[in-house]
Amino acid sequence: MLKQVKFCLNLFQAKLSRYIVTWVFTSIVVIEIAILIPSYFRRQDELLSNLENVSTEVFSSLVYLIQQGADSQEILKITSQKLKPNSVILGGAIYQANGKLVGTFGEKPTISHIHLVKDKIIRVQSKNSTRYDVAWPASMFAGKYILIIRHNSTAVKNELFAFSLRIAGLIFIISVFVTLTTILTLGVTVIRPILQLRDDLVIAGEAITNDSDDPVFSTMSKKRQDEMGEVILAFYQMFARVRQEIRERQQVEIRLRNEQEKSESLLLNILPAEIAHQLKQQQSAIANRFDEVTILFADLVNFTELATQISPIELVNSLNHIFSSFDRLAQIYGLEKIKTIGDAYMVVGGLPNPHPNHAVAIAKMALDMQQEITKFKTSTGQPFQIRIGINTGSVVAGVIGLKKFSYDLWGDAVNLASRMESHGIPGKIHVSEVTYLLIKDEFQLEERGIIKIKGRGELTTYFLIA
């Protein structure tokens, strides 16, 4: 019992339940009132008719006296004698057919002969419903007299009030009973499943938002074979479909993110991060001037001859291992690898981000490259050798073209660095005078002397020893 009461209280807490209760209760009250109002007036007519029946004695005596030929005064006297204490007849009036008043007895009625319509009985109740006047036309008394009787209708008023209370009580009881029956029926069949479906929607939203496991829906605990069951099933199917779509989309997003990361990684392997960012923002040529950078060129000695002695796969693998070790050194010293051309390797210090000790960093990397190259040999046991050239100066760096982007350097400093490498000695690090002046206090160098450089004439150069 307590469980049912609690269930009913919970139903009335729902807005939908309150709307239904209000609508059902109001509708039933209106319908009952519309049905029972005629009953009220029928009861009123019945009670007033009973009052008129009491007047039958007066009516009958008047007819008898007229038949006996009594004069008007005798008729008034005998009629007035008919009044009894505590009678519902309070008084009356007798008129001749021509409208002349014969006389009144008891309480005078409020209507007179002038209110009569030919051959019709007139009935008038007072505003406070305590008096009820009835007028009989002359046609009912041989065309000689008009009789008006005043009744005490207080009892009728009280009876109608009690009748109204009974009707109102009946309407209320019927309305409450039908409303409760309706809300309980709807509560079990409609409202409670709707509330459960609402809660399941909240749970489903949280599960989707938090990407948690599929929740247990309370609406699915019982299979229904009606329209509500179809709605619940459609909701569950929709949730499963949305969950599947979201998971597929997440998988696509993960794949796209992985591909994007691969693309970013590939782009950063081709271009410096800052240049890659600029390139994604604009498609026009990118060029920047740097007043002082240090460029290093390295070239494998006798590589062309070596290429004829080993297989292409071994050749490529050897280059890959050697240049990969150089790439790691460039990363350690914060330098920017520019490119490889065949068996040549180019790296620069001081761009695209400024490097306060770019010449020193390049010098350290050059020495480490000499150490690294000793670790590699061909399948025939033949060691590799490199020739390194270094120069410092101003350059222009950037990306040009629309396809197969490459970050490159231009300027006289680049050309001289290349000449330092090509005019160098295998196993040596050939340094220009400009670079020498920047690193002489931190490294051991020896003067090579004045040599003739193609396109530049005679220049003093140096070897970086340690």
C-alpha cells in the first residue's frame, strides 16, 4: 500500500501528470455540470409544482362557490377562511374578470391581473426565492374571477440548496475518482515509461559525452507490445546508431590525426619548422636574409669510384647510415640540415633561428663528423673518407616554386663554402679566414697558406685540427 501511495505522489510531481490531472478533472467537472444542471431545474419545477398542489383546495373551493352562485364578497370571505397556520399559502388576491379587485387575504402577491396573458397560468418566484406567486386566468373560473395565490417557497429554496450540495459533492466524487483512475492508468502505461525514457536519455547523453560503456536502460527491462514500446525500441536503436557513428567518426579522426602527424613529421623533415609554418600560411615564395651564418659542405672521397664496386642497395644503405649519423649530430648542436646532393652533405648554423655560436657549433660538428666516418666501411673492408669545407658570411634562405619544396641558401658565402670543400684535402676540415677569426680562440687550427680558389683568386685558408 505504501509503495502504491509513494508511486502516486511521484506521479503528481511530474509536470505531465499535473497537466493531465488538471485537464481531466476540469473536463469531467464541466461535463458533469452540463449533465446535472437540467436535473437541478427539473427538481425545482417538481418542488414548485408540489406548492401548487397545495393551492388545489383554494382553487377547488372557488370553483364550487362560483357554481353555487355566491357573490364576490362571500367568495373572498370563504376563501380567506381556508388559510391555516404554518401553511405554505401565505395569502392571495381575487379579481373580477374585468380587473377590479375583489379583495386580498394574508400576504399580498407581487403580481396582479395586469401580468396575466389570456388563458395562461402565470408563475413568478421572488429574487430571494422565498416567495412563489401563481395566477390563474378567468377562463378557469367560468370567466368571472382571477385568482392569485402567494406561496412560501423557503422550503423549496432550502431543498434546492441541499440538492445543489449533493450534486456538487457527486460531481466532485465522480471527478476525483475518474481523474485518479485515469492518472493511475496513464501513470503505469504512459507517464512512468516517459519519465524512465527521460532518465535514459540523460544517461545516454552522459555515456556519449564521456565515451563510457553502454549503460543499462531501465525502459528496456520490460518488453512492451504497444506504441510506447515502439518508441522505446526506436530510442534504443537511435542510441546504438549514434554510438556507432560516433565511434566510427572517432576512428576516422584518429586516422586523420595520425596521417596529419605523419604529414607534419614529413614536412618537418623537409623544411625547418618555422618555414613549414609560413608555407602553410601562404603559397608565395619565402625568402629571408641572414647577415651571418656558417655553412658546412662535406663530400665523400672517391665515392663515384666506390659506387662501381658495390651493389646499388649497399651503396644506398651506406649513404643512409652515414648521413643519418650526420643528421643526429646536427640535431645535437642545434644546426639546420639543408640538403644532400649525391654524396655531398650540407648543413648551416645560424638560421632559420639565430644561433649565437653558429661557427663554434659547426666546427664541433665537423670534428665529430670526422670521428663518425671512421665507424663506416664497405663490405670489402674499405674505409670511407670525407672532405669538409666551412665558411661564414651572409646568405638569403627560402623556399621557391610550387612543387617539391626545398629550403635552400643563396649567396657568395655559400659558393665559398663549397669551394672550401672542393679545394680541401681528404680527411681534412678546410676553413675560410672569416670562420677562422670566429673560432680561433676555442679550437686548434693551422694555416694552410695562400691557395688559388676558383672564381675567387688567392685566399689564405686554414685546417681545423682539434
